[in-house]
Amino acid sequence: MSTTPLTSHDDTVGISLRVNGVEYPVTVGQGRNLLSVIRTEIGLTGTKEGCDDCECGACMVLVDGRPVNSCSYLAAQAHGREITTVEGLTCDGEMHPLQCNILEEGGVQCGFCTPGMLVSATALLARTPHPTDEEIRIGLSGNLCRCTGYAKIVAAVRRTAES
Amino acid sequence: MSFVIATTVDEALAALAAGARPVAGGSDLVVGARHGKAPLPSDLVAIDRISGLDCIEVDDNGACIGALANHHAIEGHAVLGARWSALADGSALVGSPSTRNVGTLGGNVMNASPAMDTGAPLVVLGAEAELVSAARGSRRVSMAELWTGPGRTSASPDELCVAVHLPALPARSGSAYLRLEYRRAMEIAVVGAAAMVTLADDGTIAAVRVALTAVGPTIVEVTGLSGGPVADVAAAAGAAASAQASPISDLRASDAYRRHSVGVMARRAVEAAARRAAGETIPVPLNRAVGIGAAS
């Protein structure tokens, strides 16, 4: 990784983001958050802006496999890192088992929290393939849902782990 | 305006000497800027890729926790959890899994929030922060020397926190951290308390330290405590904690409620630390083990 200042004479930075396996060279303001770059510059709108304050988890993405609130993470810091959004969970156009199960279990109502829930659950299952219900709740504890009451989302994660 | 990605401490120190501010995970810096707490610095040096600065090393002299070690790594570190339990108790309560993945111990220490969950544990464990600058080399400071007010430290702008050192504890020692919280995630301590105790051969407390979260402009260490039977020391610690706290009223709690409840937290922290010192395994985080927070 070059340590040459990633900067020009103004306040923009030329960076390269690898999102869902695709390289995107973009020029962004150095204070831009990763969420706005993913949605506006790259055009992947599955990742949502909820609270914009690191509280609700609607903006969750994976950065090098770790769950990160993209609303509060500088895009420039993601330069060269591997980013996975909810769009990256599908494989050859087929839904990820988590996506199938959250539908089957009725874990989606308005759907706004769903991308973040799926990303957090993906990170959880990668690290803990057979979580207890308590571990599922902790894994999803940074994601707010105002519709479902959570039980059906937890059930979807449990069902995915069991399958 | 500049944004530099440093891969060595020397590169980071050069950028700091030129006026840049460091960013590790950004969870305090970015959110703080959005809230108008402080504008995002025009010159930033990203330190999160400095290799080796996230390592956690333990030997007979104690533990060295790299400034970039994140809360997830600390909460899951078996040896830290067993020997310096209060710190693991604190790290396990920070934010959510995503916050704990980007939030670093060094960032926590240098952000100097009086509500930080790792602060009271670091005080009772006798931690020192290692600060390095290009001009003056390395120095170590205690937490009491480092924190001068909310969001303020005695570190110079050109100094980088590279590690936090924890001394080895005497035999039959144990520590614990508890906080009062209204929800189990993405929460900031209403109040909190950490305790470290060393037991005498007869099971009484020979040495005790207690520190308090979110009841003053910095983490508050309780003074005037001495040894004795566990129940007596715990009760005295609770009373002293309430007496020595100087909390504010805000939308989260009144000063009177904070003053009362920090005494409860201090008493329970001493009791839990004594149980751990006696060899009992109480899982991290202690908050969950004793049922604080809403039921799942």
C-alpha cells in the first residue's frame, strides 16, 4: 500500500474501492463516508442510510470480512480493502440462504433494516457457524428493526445455521 | 488538505509532526464531526494499517496491548479475560459487534471520554499509555496523568499512542467492571465502576482499587479505601463512590440518580472482583453474568 498522500490540491482523494469483487476507482472528498460513496458513486443502493449516526445498522457492510457501519467510516480508509454489500451476498443470481430464510420466516416487513441485518448475520455465521440464540442476538445487536420484533429475524438466522 | 495512509509508526509520526491528526477506526472522529463536536481535521493520517500495532502480548511482567487492538479482540482474548477481566468486561460492552470491530483501545484512551467503558478498568489495573513522538521519543504516562478533562489529554499533538501496558497483578487478584445501562447494545454508560482486589490468605481483601465511569470530567478513582472483609470493603467502596462522584444531570439521568447508582455499581464490582480473585470464573462481560440490562 502506497503511503504517498492520497490527495490532490483540493480536498478530494483518488481511491480504489473493491466492492463485491469489482474494482471501482473513484474520486471523493476526504471526509466522505463510505455509505454515500457506495450509494451515489457506485450506484449500489441496497445499503441504507438510517440514522446516519452509527446507531441503527441499516448501513452495515463488510470491510475485509468485518461488519462496519459505513455511515461512520471514511471512504478513503476503505481504499484497497474488500467491501461486501447486501448485493454481494447473492451468488450467480441466486439468493443467499439467509435471504431465502428471512423471507420464509417472515422476517421482512418494511424491509429497510433487512440489508444491514443480512450483512451482520453473514459476519456472525462466518465467525460462528452454529450460534446459540444468545449469540445471534448479540450478533444482530447493532441492527435496529422497528417492524418485526426481531423474533422472526433471529429464527431466519437460526434456520440458516441449522441447514 | 491531505489524507495519508501510514504503514509504519515513523510515517505516522512524520505526518503528526506536520500537523495531521490520526484516525484509526474513525468511530469517534467521524461521528463527532457530524455532531459538530469538532470538525473533521483537514489533514488526516490513517493509522489503521500500521502492521503489528494491533498485537496483544502477555508475559510474566504483564500485558502489552497495541493501540490498534480493537474491542472485539480484547473481549475475546482468553488470557486478558482471565487475568485482567475488568478490561475485557469493558471492551465487551462497547457499542455493537461493528463498533467493537473498528473501535480501538488506543482510540478509546486518546478520545478521553469520561463515559468510556475501558477507562475505569484501565485505572484500577494500573495501566500506562505509551506515547511516541518523532521529536522526543517514547514515554509512558498513567491514565490519571493522561486524562485532563472530557476529550482532553496531556499528550502533545505530535504524540501517537502506540500501546497500553498493564502490569502483572499479584497472586489472588481479580478485577471486574459493571455499568448501568438502559439497553444492551449501542449504549453509553449511565454510570459504571471497576474494581481490582487482592485477597489475603484468610480470604479478606488486602488491597483494593475502585474507579468510576461517567460521574465526573474524567474517570474518577475512589480514594481512602482500605482492606478488610469483602462485604465491609464492598459497602465502604459503594459509600465512598457515591460520596466522591460529581455527576451531572442530562437527558440520560439526574445527578442524584447517578450518585446513588454508581455506589451500587462500585459495591457489586468489588464483590465480583473478590469472587474472581478467589478463583471463581465469572464470564465476560460481567454485566450479562449478573443480569444487568434488559433480558434477552
